[in-house]
Amino acid sequence: MQSLASWVSNAKQKAIEALIKPAKLLTVRKMGCLGLVAGLWFFALNTQAATGSWSSQVPSVMVAMSDRTSSSQAITPPAGVSLRNAVLSRIQWRFESPPGTPVHAWLCHPERCVALSGMRGSTTALSGMLASAPLYFRFTLQPGQRPVRVQGLQVIVNYQ
């Protein structure tokens, strides 16, 4: 027959093992689930196109007529930015015209132009278009308006 002290010791050991075993299983299950989630996340990152952004500015533009557009230089990504199969997502723009001299402005991609609502803002209207294509600003004056120099032409291009 077992002594009382031996029985208590065995019971204590079994109780501790009963508590530890489910905790170990739970940890293994959590790690398995975390491993699965991490694997799926890694797979999704590798199959999705790279996302990123670039910014650029171009020289000022003299806008002299209301019936003819004046275009900026082409706005292209800096050297070293790889845009293979990337598409545009959001573009932020900025330009400055002298106070009290409004201009009509567009941001253009070779496939289409988007009218700009003001001297700064953002648009998703060119989303899905090829991100490696050059962009450019276009400007016209209101009829009878004197020529103006539009400067500070900048864009931040987000792509995926």
C-alpha cells in the first residue's frame, strides 16, 4: 500500500501534468496557426505587385493663351525606380500661379487627362493606368487674361 505522502505526491504530479499538457497543445496549435498566417501573408506579398511611390518636380511653364494649352515637361520617375507591370493608384499634385490669376489645369497621362480642381490636391482618376508612362501638366488661361508663369509643378505618384 502507498503511504499518504506518496499518494499526495503522485496526485500533485498528475495534476501539474494535467495542467501543463493542454497548455503545451494550445501553444503548438497557436504556433501552427501563426505559421499558417505568416505563410499566407508571405505568399500574398510575393504574388502581389510591388507598391510604392515616387515624387518629382519639373520647371515652370509660361501660359500665354486661352485657346492653346501650354504643357509642362514630361514627369517621369527617378532613375532606379522599377515600375514593371505597376499601375497608378493615387497622384497628389501641386502648382503655383500668381495671386489673382487663375488658370485651367489638367494632369495628363498618355491615355487621358484629368481636370484639376485647384493648385493642390489628389486624384485617383488615373488609377489602373500604366505607372511607367510619363505624366505632364497642361494649362490654359481664361479669355482676355494676361500671360502668367506657373511654377512649383510637383507630383507624388503612388503605384501598385
